[in-house]
Amino acid sequence: MANEQITFDKLPQAVGYLTEQMEQIRQMVAALQPQASSDKHRLVEIDEACKITRKAKPTIYTLARKGLIPAYKRGKKLYFYENELLQWI
């Protein structure tokens, strides 16, 4: 079908062929994409944030206070998303 002359009568077959080819391409592209790990988007506290960033607690608190690191405050505690910390690094 790829090298044939497409006429009006062969249009439905050509569209079917193109649809199949597009599906194969979509599957190949999906296989090449890195699998996004949803467990990386998890909430961590200050201790684990220190381990991830390899920075001391006072440094993390200072960066969070200045808004230089992605942090979320709930009450008196700071929370971080692991994937945001990795992206920040």
C-alpha cells in the first residue's frame, strides 16, 4: 500500500493503512519514553529533604524562608515533594 498510487476508490484502504502505521509509531514512541515514577511525587519532611539535597537543616530552613527551594508549610512543619527537590538540585 505504501508504494501504490492512491485513487478515490482506494481511499478507505489508504486511511486504514495510515491509521495502523500511526498506531505502530505511537507504540514505538511510548516504548522509548522513560517511565515516569509516580512514587517520586511523595511528601517528605525536613530530615529526608536534608538527605536528598545533602544540606544541613539550618541551610534548608534558610533556603525555604527565602523561597529558593520548593517547600510547603503546614502549621509549624515544612514539607517537600521529592521530585521537586530532585529537579531543584
